[in-house]
Amino acid sequence: MIFESFSVLQLLTIWVVLVFWSIFLGLYRTLVDRIRSGLIASPTTNSLTVKLFEDCLRLPNHERPFHVEAACLSSLQVFCGFFVSSSFITTYFGLEANLWILITSFLSAITVERISSWIFPKKFSQAPQIEFFLRVGLLPVLIIRFFCKPLTLIMLLLERGLQSSSQKIANEQEKESEVADHIRVVGREGTNLDPEILEIMGNTLEMSQLKVNDVMIPRNQVQILDVKDSFSTNLEIAKSCGHTRLPLCDDDLDRCLGIIHVKYAFRELNDRSNSFDLRKITKAPALLSKEEPLPVALKRMMKLKVHMALVRDEFGGIDGVITLEDILEEVVGEIQDEFDADEKPVEKISENKWRVSGMVPVHDLPEEIKHFEQEDDMATVGGIVTGELGRIPETGEIHSLNGMKIKILEADDTRLLSLEIEFQEMEKDTTSEETV
């Protein structure tokens, strides 16, 4: 036998070391699960501990950290525990090795392995002395991680090599559902939380999947002030639009000179009249990439202390603007003030008729009227209709499009604001024909 050269006491010592080793590794694994669930913050014991947790948190949520290391320790522990138990029984009780002794030894080793790998780590992870346990367990965790590094790489290569194309697609879908996993875990472990709080927590987790491009205001919907216009003209625009901050531009958004807070413009109303130059009260605009993750954009805007930023495209132009309110609405839901219109973006008027805002994304339409053909999932109804017509329609026009009767309720010089859609039982027409 492989352990014949070891005494029972030596085997017992090795087993005890492996048991404590498994406890410390299990503690780190359990803490990663609790951090992912939002139940605790990442420990800050020392730089090595912080880096270790950061490495684990970069893994997909469905993949537990140190799984290869844990499997190795568990296997060694069960193997050693089996020989300790069987040797102890046969040596000190003078019994012959038989099937029942082997089964008892194996069950004893399995029981100790489960207690050390799961029950104790879970208990210690909630103990007040958690920082002490982390310091003590850091070296054993680093050692097993170092020795298992080659095996981890081999397992990774095997996993990639044995995966079929359908499995890779399934893995991508699992990554997309990680946020839902977060919410379910929090819901199970925090059943006393209000539904509203759980919704906000879920929205916060989902925000990490969004980019600036997902929530920004497109440039054709951005109200600007033109430096070429008079002070009084710009002031009237500021009064009528209801926004507190507006970009000051030289003709268009690509030549933005800065961001103006309207309260500073109103202060000059009595003193300067038309002679005041708005450029004197502008602040340099912050620039964000449209591919920037939303949490990163939020941190940058808070660091720069700005409430509005310009969103640039890959060619250096400006695609639109984003505000702190746009980002916060992804967490707490729609924020409305006394200046916001209290009307639904999609409202059913009768059995086959709807009133729709031109800014509504096509994917948010009811199934009954979702007959628009588009390549971009974020395309708006107004953008699709304008693209089909090849121009911006005027208020009162009526058109037939893809089996729908479309009446333009409101439009300005730059975009279609609202329309009425009536579903008609007819073959879809791929061209838009003006009837009025």
C-alpha cells in the first residue's frame, strides 16, 4: 500500500493539515459567493487578499472560484481520511479488514470532507473574526493555487477543446443571465427586503451590462442653444424647453462650445439684455465614448462633477448627450418632475388604434402593432417612419405602412414627436404611400 511507510499518527497529522487547508480555501470560496450576492463588501485585509478576491470576482458567476484547487484538496483529504480510519480500526481494535470497515472508513472521510469544505467555511464567513481567518488562510490558499496552476490550465484547455458550438452559445446565454442569478440569491437570503428594494438592487446589477449608447439622448432629440442667435432668442428656448442645462453650440452639436446652466443665463436677463455673450458662462463639456460601460461613465461624471456629458462616436463626432438623470433612471425607474409631460409613450385608444410617442423604441411596442422592419433593436418609431418616407412628415399627414394606417399627430423641423397607429387587416406594404 502507498501509505505503508507512514504510521497512523503521521497519517492523522497529514489528514488534519488537509482538513484545515480545506477550511481556509472554503472560506475564500464562500466569501466570493457572498460578495457576488451583494451581502458583504470585498475585504480589505491586505493587497494580496484584495487581488485574490478581484481575480475571483472577474470569473463568470456560474463558475465557482478555486474549483480545481478545491477538488484536489477534497480528493487528497478523502483518500488520506480513508486510510487513517481503516488503519485506526484495524490496528487499535485488532479487526480484519472487511467490506463494512472499508465502507465505514469511506463514509467517515466523506463526512469530515463535507464539514471542512462547506459547513465550517460558511460559519466562519459570518464570524466577527473574519479578518483574522483571512490572514491565517492567505498563505495556504496561495500555496494550493500555485501548485494547481498547471492543472488549472490543462482543465481550461480541455474545456475549450471539448465544447461544441451549441455549448458555447449556451455559455454566452448563461453569462447574460448572471444578473438574474444575483437577484435570485439576494431574494433567497434576504426575504425580509421590500420588493421595491429588490427591484432597485436588480436594476443596479443590470446597469453593469449597459453602455452609454443604451441610455443616451440621440442628437436629433437634444435641444441646443446657438451662439449665433441673440441672447433673448436663446433665453426663450431655455424658458420653453424646461431643461436646466443646455449645450451651447456653433450651428450644431459637433461644434459644442460648452454646457450652460440656465440659472446663470437668467441672472443676466435684467443687466445685459441682448448684448450678453453666453460663452462667458459655459463650462467645458465632458466627453464620453458611446461604448463606455454605464457604471464607468457614472464614476467619471461624478469625479468631474458634471451633470451632462457629450457622447462621441468612433469618428470624433457627437452622437448625443447623457445626463446623471438618465443613468439614475436605470436604477430607480422613470424620474418625472413638474415639467415632464404626464402621458404614456404607448396608449391604446380603441380596439385597433394606438397613440404612440415618436421616441419609443420599436421593441417596446405591443405585439399587435410591431410590424416595423428594422435592423437596429434600439430604433425609434419616429426614426423608422421618417426613414421610410425619406423626410420628416408634417402634422396631419396620413400614410399606410406595413398594414398600418399612420397619422402624424405632432412633428417639428427635426423629428416626429407623436403619431396614431391603426392596425389594418391587409397585406404588408413595403413602401409608404402618402394618402393625404
